[in-house]
Amino acid sequence: MSHTLVHNEAESKYEYHIDKYIAYITYDEDKDGNMHLTHTIVPDELAGKGLAKILLEDVLAELKKNNKKAVAQCSYIVKYQEKHPELSDLFA
């Protein structure tokens, strides 16, 4: 399953387009440029393949490249942040 991260600024989402499905993370950007990651959505047809983790890691890499920090607001991302304290520099 190949995927390329798409930044859909018009809808405030980072997306993977896979076949006819879209997996995505929504965000809100605050006045300081921090990205509040609000929802992680993976279609049922793509569930159980580790896609949410790969998508989140790509989003975090993109934010780092752009000198932005993430704020975990979705339960999946909160749990990921708790499991990976070594990535604390990527979170505000």
C-alpha cells in the first residue's frame, strides 16, 4: 500500500489517498503556529494495517520540517504521545 502525504489546507487536513479511500488527520492552527491535531480518521476498509500510526508519523515529520509543533487533542494522538516520550520535542 503506497501513500503520499497531502496537505489539504482548504479543509485543514493531512491526507492519504489510497485507492478510493481517504485517511486523514484534521487540525486547527493557533496564533502561535501550533497545530492542534483534532481527529484521526481511517476508513474501516483500511483499519488494522497500522495506517493511523504511519499517517501521524508523516504529519509529525512535516510539522518538524516546517518548524511547527503538534498539540495532541485526539485520543489516538494523545496515546501515541504518551507511548513515545522521546518525541516530546515535536509537541507543544
